[in-house]
Amino acid sequence: MENVFDLFRERGLIAQVTDEEAVRDLLGREKITFYTGFDATADSLHVGHFMQLIVMRHMQQAGHRPIILLGGGTTMVGDPTGKTDMRKMLSKEQIQHNVECFKKQMSKFIDVSEGKALFLNNADWLLNLNYIDFLREIGVHFSVNKMLTYECFKTRLERGLSFIEFNYMLMQSYDFLQLARNYDCKMEFGGNDQWSNIIGGVELNRRCDARDVYGMTFTLLTTREGKKMGKTEKGAVWLDPEKTSPYEFFQYWRNIDDCEVQNCLKLLTDVPVAEIDAIDMTDGPSINRAKERLAFELTSLVHSQEEAQKALDTARSLFGGEVDAEHMPSTVLESSLVVDGKVSLLDAMVAANLTASKGEARRLVQQGGISVDGEKISDPMYLFSAEKLSEGVVVKKGKKVYHKISL
């Protein structure tokens, strides 16, 4: 059977490894327990979590056991990594609600039956720690001078780094120590922005227990400009269908830049690498077919094959000239927007989240970027009749965004 390390390497997933030779040998020699941590800062996972879910899925399919560590404790502090400002403080109740939402979503990616995966919560050992004991047992192993050289702290020092956040690395390192001691966990996985925190846990295990454990980080999903993928005008691309509809999720992947499609297919799908490398990147139709395949594969995985097929059919009908409004994103307007039997186009666009403000909506209309039921609208004072809206209208923004609006 193929060593999962070789699969990771072939698909370009690996960013850094603490000891490449030892890790490859370990993953080929035995079935291990490994972990990935997720802080419960929202009530849904988003595209930024995608890589870690895919990696855990590959590991589990190769016979290894994932521990999904939910950060009921660390979420109360906040990881400064990649942040320019301190994270918003959440209550214990909010965090617990988010943890339950994460569990439900992750069960679509990870087989949690018969002990094949463990859901653990670091609140179980972090919230009741005795601070003085923790400092004496754990804090003594960390050099402040060394910590300040890590990128996650250097970028924050200019803006101000709170003492509570400075503790985060110690807490995450302590997680690895607890999991190694109690569950024989031998590896920690994370995004490449977690490298310094993972190193902390590897070192702590060696110093406290003389135990060899390992860490591996994975490529972050970024655009060619180096920005994290998973953001749109509306904000994050969520895995929760109530926050990002299956159609919008499909369209996000269908509309990525041409130069990103091969990389995303390698990182996020099971499509064979040879097939991905064979895509003719000079041929528009070939690129579009590849994007469609990517969008279909990922929508099937996150939602269902049925939802992926609906999204594909809707996209094809829209861009083929036949508007099928049944499955596109839609908004039912509040009746308070009706004035003298009319509704302003600008008000409708803001209410449907097509624009963030009426000023932005006005500029789009004036620039010729808005059509209603196939007709371009150039008058920002355009009004819908309540009667027309009761039947529903399709507003097209730019070349690719369609939205059904009704009363």
C-alpha cells in the first residue's frame, strides 16, 4: 500500500516537516494516532479549514487515527498567528455551541464510527489548570527570547501583543504533551502558519518526557497574490449551507483564477495527478472543464452529489442563456421596502447582499454592470413594481453573479 507521505508529497500538500526521513518511515511502518486542532471561533467551518480536513481524510483512508482537537480552552485566549489584532473574546457558552457545530460538519469528512477518530476538547485539561503548577512544569521550558523571534509574534509586536496571547504557544504545546501521554499521539498537523506552535509541542515532549514526536505543516490555500483563499465580497466562504449556499459554494470554485485550478485539484480532490497535469492550460474550454470538475467534486464532498448536480445544472443553464431561477441564490424582500407600490432597485440590491451600500449599487448600475431579467439597467432610480416582484425577478451583477429577488 502506498505510504501516505508520498501521496502528500506528490500532491504538493507538504510545507514543512520536523524530521522528513523519520516521519516517512513512521507513516509507512505503523498506523499512528495524530491530531489537528481547531479553535471554535465561529459556528461553522470555512474554506480556510479545508486543507486540514482533506489531510485528515487522506490519513484516515491510509489507516491512521485522527484526533480532532476542538479548542474549547485555547479559543478563550486566541492565537496571535496571522492576526493583526487581538481576537474577540467569546463566552464559554458561545464556544461550546461552536464546538458542537464543528463536530457535526466534520463528521461529513471524517469517519467517526467505532473509534476510528476521536473528538476531544482541550477545555477538559486547560480550564482547570493550576497556574503556578503550569508555569513550573511547562513555562520553564520556553525561552521568551526565542519565542520573540517567531514570525507569529514579530508581526504583532509592532501593533501590541497582549500577555494572554503570549501564553497561546504554551497552551498548544501542552495540548500535544497531554495527547502524547494519554493517547499515544505521535504527530501534530496544521497549516504552515502553525509551524512555530507545532515546534513548541515537539520540543516540550522531548524535554518533559524524552519522547520523540513529530510535526508536519501543509500548504495554505492562497491565490497567486499570496492572499488566503476563501474570501468573497460577502466575506468568508462557509461550509454551512445556511451561510454559503451550495450554489454559491460551487460558483466560488468555478470562478477561481485559471492559474489556480490545477493546484486546487491536486490539493483538495482525489483526481489523479497525471490527469491534472495533462490539462491543457492554453485551451479555454479545457480550463473551464477543469474548473467545473473542481467545483463539482468539492460541492459533492461538502454538501452532497445531489446539491452539486443542482448547482452544475443551474450554472450551465445560466451561462448558456437559459435562466433557471429555481436553484440560484434568492432573497425575499421585507415588505417595509415597498413605498407607493414600488421598490427601489438600489434598496433591493443592498437587501440581497449584492452590494454593501446604495452608493456601490448606484455606481454598478451607472457603469452598466446590472441587468434585470436579461435587460441592462442604466438608471439608478429604477423602480420595481410590487406586482412584478411578487412573481420574482432575476438580477444579474457583472458577468457571473445571478440572484433571484422577490416579495
